[in-house]
Amino acid sequence: SRLPDAERFKNVEKFSLTCKSCQVSNEIPGAFVIASKKNKDDGNITSGYRCTNPECTQPDHWGYETHFDLLSLISNKVDVTIRRYVAKHGMRESVCEDSSCCLKSRQQSVKGDLCLARGCQGS
């Protein structure tokens, strides 16, 4: 896609965790984070597996004992989220609007609403 990531993913549900230590729910920023300019660690790269609440008493691993505990939680949450979205969106069947094609499919084109049949110009 030619759109920047910020535009492409603007309506996406953010992946968040609740810190076991401070009980605050925050978005996971990623595996690595560049510290903001407001922070004393100006421009340093830090772990994204830390609670983003500045008042948290145990920010490492989002309050869990080890990184294995945190990664198990993330793995389970990703699995549940994927299953929820597949159940919600995966059962829809799209039908090509071109009367000469009428392809039925549960797959989605990466190019938007284009028919997946070779040579078809329908949507």
C-alpha cells in the first residue's frame, strides 16, 4: 500500500495490557521504544515490555515476575484476539459483482475490493 502506516492502521484496535503491579491498562508500544523528549532518557531506546505508567512501582515485564510470564500472557491474548476476529469476520463470503464471474470467496484481496479471479475486473 502507498499509504503511510499511521493512515493505514488509524482505525485498528490497539493492543493493550493491564499491568499486574499498578492495575493500569495501557497500549503496548512495541518491542522497543524510543524515549520521548519529555523523558530524562532523551532519545534512548528502551524495552517496550515495561509498564508505561510513570508511577508504577514494578514496571519491568508489566509487573509479572519474569519475561516468560509476560510473554505467555501476550501469546494468549493475541490468540484470543485472533480467534475473536476470525469468528467475527472470517465467516463472511464475498461475491463478485461482475455477472460473468460471480466468484464466491472468503478470502480478501490485498488490493482492496477487487475480485480474486484471474482477469476479472469486478469487485
